[in-house]
Amino acid sequence: MNPLLKSHLEEIFNKCLHCGLCLPTCPTYNINLREESSPRGRIQQMHYVQSGKIPLSKTVVDELYFCLDCQACETACPAGVRYGELVEDARNLIHDSKKDPLGIRLIKKLFLNGILISNERTKLFGKFLRFYERSGLRNAIEESGILKLFSNALSEKIQLLPSPNEMCFSESIEEIIPATTNKSRGRVAFLSGCIMNIAFGETHRDSIRVLTLNGYDVVIPKNQVCCGSLHAHNGELEKAKKLAKKNIEIFEKHEFDTLVIDSAGCSAFMKEYGKIFEDEPEYKNRAIALSSKVREITEFLSEVGLKKSPDTLNISVTYHEACHLVHTQKISRQPRELLQNIPGITFVELPESTWCCGSAGIYNIVRYDDSMKILDRKMENIKSTHADIVTTANPGCHIQLQYGIAKNGLKMEVLHPISVLSRAYK
Ligand code: SF4
Ligand code: SF4
């Protein structure tokens, strides 16, 4: 047995019944209909590597990075196979064996460990993006097609860069925002995150507006850092733990009942903090304590109920379910109800709403062609709704859908469900 893989994984492998019920739900299997690109096939490959029957070859590594880690197979599995845990551990093994594909290695070195690992560097990156966009350089480069001289894919990928805000969110807001109601219902903490902090300030403001209008004081601790989810999903568990430790220390300094998060990927991973410190007694209980307070924002509002009723909004809205919300956290009803309860809204169900959009963290950069095949299917479904607004609760999906909408020449707007509710609070 490979010592780098945890022994309890054997238990997970043995749960698989080889029934194949997960195959139709897997976006990569649907691309090529090959068993090795299916959840069942990947489980088999991981099991063989762990038991030493086959080496960790380039082919196996490629299959494990072809996987989106969308966890749709977990939702479909009748035996409760925790596939996500398997693939993330396998990616750690790949990292420790220095067998990551070149593209993954580069993105990890430059972006995950070069930028997101530090608050200051993330803010600098935001400033660079601002300069790139405001100076007109972005338009000039994208319209000139100059990058096509080097690579068509690069010329497309550059358009997936997020649009930065005028100012980094955490620098533009007080640390404590009081409730705007006569009586406070309690105090919640709020995660500003990394990419959301530099490019989704409007979504964060909408979240805080909704929370304060509904009676909550909000504390946004200064110096909090990236949650570490992108690191953990790409074989950099030690870096993810380093970030998690910092967040635990920072959030412990504040008193609050709930940690509210408006990014599906971040809330999913912060709910897992308790698990990643199983072998570190100093942090284990502290991590469990923080994880137990985490709620995704639509989940939180569904639990506590809205005190302020929304006004009428005469628009049609559809909803794309982020994988880390529906498959990882099993949150599906709450965002729909939040939207459906706004008077005047026509809610159009999105066909295949739980099918991945192809964003998957850094997947749309490192596996651009596969990501676009998956996005094309999503866009066909989105087009069929004829909705004014496409909602989604994860920044990666938000960027990917905006890109798909622009690419298809559609006139739809992409918003977080919380932003639609904020608009209904006129
Ligand atoms: S996580 Fe998604 S892409 Fe990977 S095997 Fe499961 S369903 Fe397929
Ligand atoms: S992972 Fe689950 S659904 Fe897929 S083959 Fe195994 S038991 Fe069946």
C-alpha cells in the first residue's frame, strides 16, 4: 500500500459496487465515453496505484486531472463512495511524487503559491488587473488578436481574467457593519476571500446589505486570507492548511454566532477545516469549532428567515447550481426558494442545472478545450431558458458563465442570487 495515501481510503475503495450509476452524471465520461474517464474507472485506477498493481503513470495522472472534481458522481452514488476525498488525496500523491502536468505546475507556482498564498500579493494582483483593464491595455490586446500569433488558446484564456473592482473590498469597508434594523438579531462574521475580495466587491456589498437589513451585525475580520480550497483541490494540502491555520487564528479573535460565506467553493472547504487537521491536535478542535459555524449565505437565510420582505422585481431568472454547493454541500432548495419568494420574479428552471459549467477552479485555464466542451452544453441549456438573469453562487462559475454569454453574443446578465434579492430591497 502506498504510504502517501491514507489507509482509510481502502475502506472507500471497497465501498464501490462497480454498478456504473455514476457514469451518466460524469461530464468527462460524456465527452469521450471511455471507462477510464469515468468515476468508476478512476476509482479503479486509484485503487490499483494504491495497491501497487500499476505505477502512477502519466496516463493515470492525466485522467485524474481530466476529472473536474465536480462530485456529481458522489450525488449519484448509491453506496456513498466519497469520490472527492479520493481524487484530492490522489492529487496530493501526484504533487508529492512531482508528477503534476506542466500546466498545473505552472499555475500552482505562479498563481496559487505565488499570488493567492499572500494577502498582499493578491491585492497587488488586483492592482495589476485594474491597471491592465483601466489603461485600455486589456481591450487593445483582446481586440488586436495579437496573442493569436502565439497561441489561439492563450488568446481565449486571457478573456477569462476577472474584471477587478475600483478598490479591494476589504480595504473599502469598515471591520464592523451594524444592523440597520432597530434591534439586532445577532452577530455574523463574513469571509472576504481572495478573488472575491478583488473582483466581486459588489456581490459582497449585496450580501452585507441583505444581512444588515435583516437584522445582523456583520464583522469582516481584517487580515483574513484565502480559504485554501484551490490549493487543497490541486494537491497542495500543506499550503491549504497554512492558510486555514491563519484564518482560524484570525476568526478566533472575534465573537460571532455564524460565519457567513457567499462563495460556494469557500464555504464547502471551510466546512472541511475540521477534517484536514485530524492529525494536528493543536488545531483539530479549533478547526472543528470554526467549521461548525460556517453557513453558505442562502443556507443561512433559509435557516433564520428573512425579516425584511422584498419588493417586486419584474424579471425572469434562472439558476445554475455550482458543484460545490449542490454536490458537496447538498444545498439546492435554498437559493431557489430565495429567488422564487421575490414577488414578480419569473423563475425558469435551467435544464441540467446541476451539470458542471466547466470552470472547476483552475480547470478552464489548464484544460481549456475540455472546459469549453462542457461550457457549450451549459450554454445551450441557458439559451433555452430565455431568462434575463442567470444566477449562480460561486465566483468561478460566475466568470465562466459571463465568458460563455459573451462568446455566444447573448444579452443575459450573471448575478449571485443574493444580488437579485438586494435589488429587490429597493
Ligand atoms: S468528480 Fe465529476 S468529472 Fe470527476 S469523476 Fe466525478 S462526475 Fe466525473
Ligand atoms: S462510485 Fe458509486 S455509483 Fe459509481 S460505480 Fe461505484 S458504487 Fe456505483
